[in-house]
Amino acid sequence: MCGRYVLRTDPSQLADQLGIAQPEMFEQVAEAFEPNYNVAPTDPVVAAIERRPRDAGPGAEAVRKLREVRWGLVPSWAKDRKIGQKMFNARIETITEKASFNRAFMKRRCILPADGYYEWYKPASPKPVKQPFFIHDGSGDALAFAGLYELWRDPEIEDKEDPAAWLWSATILTTASVGGLHHIHDRMPVIVPRAHFDAWLDPDYGSGDGDADALLGLLDPGRDPHLDTYPVSPAVNSVRNNGPELVVPLEAE
């Protein structure tokens, strides 16, 4: 699973990594951005999304932008937003079978950037104490988590034109851990290879019948991303703790 992560890179830098050149497509997120060293489900997070403008005419191209979403997917048919508290991850092995995720998988894919994520190693002992690890790209680049997003209509807001009437939410895809990561935890977030950013975000890619396999082929969940890992302080266990000290290697404290 992926239940906590770090997002500290400024949105303007993220936009460059994600192929978003126009400032107006990330400035709103950048203005409100604050580094978060302990991102948890239901938190507001940053996502790269590609959609056609609502008032665009036929044949208009989709536009890629950064926007704020809530971590924890709320399907359009949900009675209330509470369901999102449990739907912050989606297993890639069953993504095409689950009603909560399959439509979003075909049309509403996104990338959630992260500077790394936390996972907890459970030793084989009578009374194991879980040790948190920070997992990241040693190059310093942000990781591109494969995600799905949804829009949910809040029935308590009468005016559907009010931006507050629509909740944007997202989930992170997970897969079986590869390489040395398996020794820490048996699951890990799916990472979109940079070469496949365009196809993954394109709402038309794989939209034909039977093209789910083409989408799954973009992700190559068996690929070892060669991530760096090191143990960190158990202070990360509490969501109330949030600061750069959480990602300091344990031996350096």
C-alpha cells in the first residue's frame, strides 16, 4: 500500500518535470502550496490532470494542468464523501474489475507527484516494532505515482456552477513490490515512466474496446525503479508530526 508520502518540491518545478509549460496551468496551485512531509489520506494533494475545457468546442485538445485534489477517491455515484477515506489506493491487479475504479481507469487518469513515500518494515519477532523507511529517487527527481481521479457532486450545494459543488479526488495505484523493496513491504505505488507521461494522461489513449491492456502496458509494474531507501524516525507514525526532520536518515540524528 501507499499510505503516507512527501511532497516538498515547488509546483513550478513539478510542472516542468510533468511537461506543463504555461504558468496559468500551475500558478493557482503554486500560490497555495506548502511542503508536506507527512501526506496522509484525505489531505489535499497535487495532481497532473489532462482534460478538455468545459466550454471547448468539438475536437478541442485536452489541456494538462496541475490542480489540487483530495487524496481518497470518491466515485461519482457515492452517497457521501466518506467512502474516500478507504479508497486512497487501488490495486492494479484488479483495476479493470472494480466498479469503483474501472471507468476512471479508462478515462480519468492522473499523476500524483511525490518526493518519496514511507513504508513500515515489520520484523519477524514475537513483539515486532515496525520501522518506518523513506523511499525515494536518489537523483532528487519527484516520483510520478500513477493515479485515477473523479469528480463528485456535493448534493448540499444547490448551485452546480459553484466550484465548491464539485469534489475532485484521486487514488494511487499499487502493485507488488519489486527488487529490494519487497524486503520492506510487499506492496508499492505504481510509478509512471517518464516516457509514458503523455499517453497515461491522455484521456483518449486506450479508450477503445479492449484497450485496457494497452494502458496496463504503459505502467510495466514489474519494472524495478531502483529507488533508494533508508530508515527514519518513528515520529512519522503520527500525522501530527510534519517537517523536514521526518526524512532525516535515522543514523544521522
